[in-house]
Amino acid sequence: MPFITKHRPSELPLFTGQFNTFNFDIDDLRSNKKLLKAVHDQLKGYQLISDSSQTSSFSSEESDSEKRKTHSKKHKHKLKSSDTISESSLSDSKDSSSESDSFTRNIKKKYRKNKRKSGLVVSSRQKTKYPQDCPQSKLQLEYANKKIKFEDLKFHQFVAGEMEIIVSCKNDKEKNGRLTLLKKIWYYYELYDWKALLQFYAAWIRRVESGQNKWSDDTADIETPLLASAVRSRQNRVSNKSASIVKAPSVWFCSDFQKKKCSFTGAHDKVIKGVTSNPFETDMVISPLNSVPKKDTLDRRVILDLSFGVDGEDSVNSHICKDLYLGNPIKVSYPSVDSLVELIRRKGSGSLCFKRDLKRAYRQIPICPGDWHLVGFSWENHIFFDRVLSMGLRSAAYICQRVTNAVSFILDAHYDLQIVNYLDDLAGCDVQEKAFDAYAILGEVLDNCGLEESVEKATPPSTSMVFLGILFDTVSCTLSITKDRLEEILGLVESWLQKDKCSLRDLQSLLGKLHFVSSCVRPGRLFVSRLLVWLRTFGGQNITKRVPKYIKLDLVWWSKSLNKYNGVSMMFLIDWSSPDCVLSCDSTLVGCGGICNGRYFHTVFPAFIRRKQLHINALELLCIMVCLKVWASVLEGSKIVIYCDNSSSVTVLNSGACRNAFMQSCLREICFLTAGHEFQVKGRHLSGEANRVADMLSRWDMDPCISTEFLKQARINSWTEIELDDDLFHFTSPW
């Protein structure tokens, strides 16, 4: 037996077709990639293996290299250290080679059964129709430094990889779907365990791959089963912000300490632990909790759902009468932006506005101890009961308004100081000489009443102030929306112009925004009327409807006019006691008439109007519209008062709000005229007897005696008649 020399694996000679006997370890030989490649090239040349088997062998060998090295280390101590090899040792090497081949085949068989898809190991029997990329496969190695498994992804790595996929995505539906999914996971990161969110992501990708769902579908079907058990406890929740926010312990049990009036000098940071059983002698009511984000803060507003029940029945709120309070009939009403406008009008241009705000107003107002058992809720296996007003209680807003009404009454009765109180917001206005004293008095009254003020939200006297989201400027006498809110609403309107369908919740959200804007964009009240009428046609929350064309026309007006009207709405500091022009008009079911500055008209309604069989209210407003069309050219830039004996038409004209479709069209036409000729219109109601001249014009064709009497007056006063064209009764406004 010839002697052989031992070599390190890297020094082993390549296979040359002749078998030279060396002393070597079979596992070291298998770990030499160059040698393996040379062997496979030779076997392929002899047509002993195919390309597929070669590729499979390489992939299996590379994937299990670490396992073979470990296996080699365990068995190296069994090899003899002799410099020669006997025939029996060669035989043992062959057996070892056979066992290693069997090991490799088992590994390959295992990987054929399980394939890695979407970050999960799934059976090959599960079909993949639409293969999807996953974040770990798209991470750039110059940043990630190494290949990472899906289940080992950190949050920042997941986001980076997903953004790489989104940027390179060519399908718009997939791009939008991935963006929506990423945003949802980002929001959920603070609330749910990260591993559960990875499983949620992988499960959804797998559904898309298998064709069960599309990217445009809602993920709600799998959220509850996958994430319900993965909610983080409050102390384990994390924030997406890099810097953590450390808050001082909350003080719940001592209201005097919160007001810095408590005589006890000990610690006030105890935590309420709740109870585990009913502490009352009567049955208790447990209602679910909800929360909504607060504006411009990370905090959330906790809401106790006291309307919880089947269709709202048998809930706490269902047993609270909204028309009675303490046995007395009530009508809930709140001040508006116009209330402060009227106060500014009385004080004059350049007056100073000020504001104070109550801190957590509901939490300062106690409820009857006999009702504590009705406002219970459960949290972390303990039961708690509110001793103060709960957010979500039907009567809470009315009670809070009563409290601040009392403050307003004290100020008016004892200090001759008028304010506008909207729940916990209290705003006032006074001349420059008295404004700072009034501001100080308001603070003293709040303190004497035991009401805690939110000092950081207070606004000292100034010529400009934000109240109820509207910026008041007493120098320019304008109302305007802040820039951020304006951009938000314009973006919402533009998104609606692209919609084909919408739900009731979507429409309610849009109306809430537009109602808010309407307080300082005066024509806006007119352009939400049809939206309100359409809102009443929805039968429930789950109904989806196609957006009508006339709704989109109103939204086009908002898109084009919001910037134009914002900041230019005068606060009605106009003295209507001396208008530039006065006109009077009246209608019957047959005809109409009007008179202005010695010129008058009378006519029978055209046939297309009579065929509509309109209500008298609609005909009266139509007559006002015709009057403005007749005299628009001579009324430019004027303040116009219109006298009418129909109170409904006057109310609709002044408010800009109406449910009737025809009257809404009349209002739009009037709005179009006022914008084009820059005049302002105000309606005033007169009794039928006081409106005698216009009444005779509307009844001209009903009785010859009426026309004869009017002509006598016309000759005496030198009035002249105007001939009307039927085209004046048509609507020409594009809205």
C-alpha cells in the first residue's frame, strides 16, 4: 500500500480521471466546491447526469453546507490518524459516502415538499396564481448588510422593503393596495404585537397569490381572527416616534389637587384599580368603550358607547328623553358663528375679541350618585364607573351647555358683560378700553364657580381670534378658514369629484366639513342643501349609492369658489335700515308682479311654469328671482331690501337653506345674479295688507277692477310699466 500525504481541503488536487489514493475526510471533500464542480462536469461529459439533477445537487449542497460541517465535526474523532488506508477503511469510506448521499436526498425531498412563499412555509399543493414579492427579498444589501428571513424582519426593515416593492410596482391597483396595507400596519404597530402583524401581512399576500382576494379588497375579514389575541397591553405599547414621551402619573381621585387647592401634602398619583364585582345593591350596566384621535395631539378621546344595544334599543341613552330634562320640556340649541358676529357688530370695527376654555369640561361636572351604576365599563378585567359626565351620554352636551349658560348669565347680570358660550368655549368681544378688564373678569368668574380653565388655550384680547375653527378679524371685518383646514376640505372635494359611489358615512363626513365652511362662505349654505336632501334618501349605514350629476355640480362649485369666497365674507356689519334700493313683489297661483323705483311689471306665469303646479312658496321665490333679473343692471353694488308677504320665502332667501328642489334652483339663480352684479339682498316680511301695491300687480288678470285701481295710482305717481319676456323664468345658472 503506497504512502499518501495529507492535504488541507483547499489544497486537494482536482479530479483528473485517475483515482489517486490520499488520506482524506469524505465530508471535507464534499465541502470543496471547486472539486464538486469538476466532478459534475466530468459526469455530465460522460452523460451520467442531467442539467436538472446537477442544479438540484448544487442547490441542495449549498443550502446544507452548514449542516454537513456540523455533522463532520461530530464524527471526526471516529477517524483513525493512520498515514495509510486499508481496504476495510476504504470500504468504510464508501459506506460513509452512501449515508451522506442518503442524507442529501432526504434534504432535497424535504425542500420539494415545502416551498417558501410570501414569507411563510406552505405546502406545494397550494397553488400560486399570482406570485407576489415580499419585503425581505427587496432589501438593498448595502443597507441591510445581510439576507434576512421574513419572520426576522424588524419594523423599519419591513417598511423599507415594502416601499421598494411599491416604488417598482407597475400595476396601479397593486400599488394602491400595498400602500393601504402598509398604512394600516403602520397604524396598528402601536396597538398589536409585531409578530402578529407579520402573520397578518403574510396571510393577506398569500390570499392574493392564491387568487382568493384582490388588492382592492378589504382586509377586515382576516384582521379579527389574526389580531384579536395580539393586542398590546398599555404598558407594552410602543410609539412610532423616535423619542418616547414620558407623562406624569395621572391624578384621578382629588379634584382639589388638580386645581392646586388641596391641603393634603402627600402623593397624589395613586391609580384607581376598579372592582371585580357589582358594588351596588341594584343591577349595573356595562357599556363598551371606544376612542377617537384628538386633533394636533397623540392623545385619544375616550367615548363610552351608551347607545350600545340592538338598533340602539334597551341602551342607557334610549331611556333618556331628549325633549325633557328634570321634568321640564327643553329645546337643545347652541350658539353659532353668527352669534359672535352679532356681538362684534354691536361693539364695532376694531374691537378686541378674547376667549377662555374649560379643561376637560365633562370631567368637572358630577352626575347623580344614583346613576353611577348606569355608566360602567370594563378595562383589563376590572369594572369602573364614571362619577362625572361621560363622553357619549345623550344629555351630557346639554348639561355642559347649561353650566356655561349660568356663567354667561352671571357675567351679564352682575358685570354687564356679554359672551358667547359654546359648550366649554367662552368667547367675548368689547371695545379696546374695556376688553382687558372683561377678559380678567371672565377668568375670575370661572374660578369663583369652581370651574378649571385650560390656560394654554386661552386667547387674550386681540383684533383676530380663532373661534369654533373660524378666524375672526375685526379690522377687515372678515371670516376665514385657516390654511390647513382649507387645504383639507379642498382635497376632500377633489376626491369626491372622482367618486362614482359613496356610503352614508362618507356623505355625512363630507356634509360635516362643508357645513363648517358654510359659516364663513355665505353662498355655501345654498350649495349643501341638495346634499342634505340626498342624505335623507339613504336607508341605512350599509347602503351605497351612485353619486348623482347634480351633486357633482354642487361639488364643482365648491372646488372653484372656496378659495374665492374664503376671507372675503363680511361679518354683516351693514346697516340695513337705510338700503340703497327697495323693491316689492307678490305672487298668486296664476301670475306675479313687482315694483321698484317707479317701474313695475305684471304677468301671467308661462305655460311651462303652470304645468309644474308649484306651491305658492315656490312661486313667491320665483317672483323674487324675476325681479332681480329685471333690475339687476341698475342694482349693481347696491344693498337691496325685498318686501314680500310670504314668510317662508323670506326665510329661505335670507338663510339660503331649503329642501324643495325648485326653490333650491331659484336660490342658485339668485346667488348667480348677486355674484355677477355684486349686490347684496335681504328679504323682509310684510303683511298682505301692507304689501297692497304688489298684491294688485299679481292679481291684475283676475279682476278688472284691480287693474283699473292700480292704473289710477300709476298715473298719479308717474309709474311706468315694463314688458317681460318668458325667458326670464328659465334658469340660466350652470349650477
